[in-house]
Amino acid sequence: MKKDQDDILMKDRSGRACISAGYRLYMSNFKRIFRYSWVAAIIFALVISFSGTMMILRPKLAIFSALLMIIVEALFFSYGFAVLKQHQQTGAINYTPRWFNLDVHIFVRTLKAWINLIIIYLVTAGVVVGVATLAFKYLSPYTALGLICLMGLLAVVFLLPLAYTNTRYVLTDDVGYWKDLSERYGVGFRRWGFIFLVVFVTSIIISVSSLLTSLPAVILTIANQAATIGHLTGDPLGMPTYIGWLAAVVFLLIGFIQAYVMLSFLFPIYYMYGAIDAHESGRKEFNKTKE
């Protein structure tokens, strides 16, 4: 596959161009990506199936399922980052000769990025909850609600540049997460509107696609909850004895499909990261010429 100037990473693009280039790269190389990652997708789908089934049959295991999902998501998305790393270095995504091939280096960086991102989210959520608690204690309900909405909006504003810094961290060798975050967060914040456009449009595409593919699971979950509530009030359970196996199969199939729906999110973000770095390099060169 020849290197195409339209597909190179380090090019100053508009948000629309990043989205277009990302999905073009994903769709034109889907067979290669699928061949490289299908085993990881099955593992991902199995965990989705287990987690979804436990939510229906054993809700108390939800926390364990969530922890397992963090590791498996990092595993599967590391395959996406691995092919993007290959494209970054060579300008192409090639067929892998082996049916199972894990890039341990990329997986470790992806897992670190996942964990650190969760820590940042939890700290942010803790601050918002703390402010909310104090607001409802000392302020009127409407004032407290307004303050909470403001805090939530500020959280979104300040967390959004992490889409750039996290992607850059995974795809850049020999750089620490927190060091890179401290050095590049300001760069991402300056391009906040650009990041928002790419993330917002891509998230809508992913959300609609995920909703359409998850309808069978939603219907199954609602039916089971309705049957459980009815059973508690004295009605017959009304669900077949094989509901557990049915739920497992449904969640397995949906998890496999949604794995590749969610993986596509990385590709527009990949070009977004490249566009920001290319723009920043151009800005620095321009400033040098003025000196």
C-alpha cells in the first residue's frame, strides 16, 4: 500500500478533514485491521457477554465486571493503536502474518493511559460531588442546581483536551504520561474548539451505531427487568429457563460488532492529534521567522 499524501498523519487539517480521513483510513484497511485484531475482539466480546449477563442475573458482580472491562478494553484498543503506530511510522497498514500478535509495548501504554484517565475522571467526579454536597447544604436548591450544572460544564471543558494528550502519549515513545500531560495540555486547550468538533461528531456516529446494534440487548434487559418486578409482586416469572444462555449469546454477538464500531473512534482522533502537532510545529516555525 503506497503512502498517500492525503493520508499522512502530520498535516494541518480541519476538523471535518480529520473525521473524513480517519474513517477513510479505517474502512479502506478494515480487512487488515480485522485480520490483526479478531482474536482480541472475541476476547472483548466474551467479557461484554459475561458483564451483560451478570448485570441481568447477578447485579452484585457489576464492579468486578467493570474492572475486567477496563483491562479488556485496553487490550482491544491497543490493537487499534498498534495499526495506527504502524501507519504513523510507515504511512501504511500491512497484513499481519500471524493470527494472534500482541504489541505488548502499545498495550502497556494503552493500559496506563486508561488507568490514568480513570483516575482523573474519578478525582473530577469527587470534586463535583463534594461541591454538590456543600451547595445543597448551604445554598438554595435552584442555586445549588445551577452551580452543579456549571461545575459539570467546566469539567467537560477541562477534560476534553485529554482526547489529544492521551492519544499522543500512546503513540509517542519514551515520554511519561504526566510529564507529557503537563507539557501538551496547554497545546490541546488552545485547540479546544477543534477537538470538540472532532470528538462531538465522532461520538454521535459511534452512539447512533452502538444504539442500533445494541437494540436486542436492550429489549432483553427490559423484558427481564419487567419479569423480575412482576415476579416480586406475585406474578409468574415469565422468562424461559435458558434466559442466561440467551443473554450470553446476544451480548457476545453484540459485543463483537460493537468492538469494531468503537474502534473506529480512534482513527479520526488519530488525525486530530496529527493535525494539532502539525499546526503547533508550523506555529513555532512561523514565530522563529519573525524573530
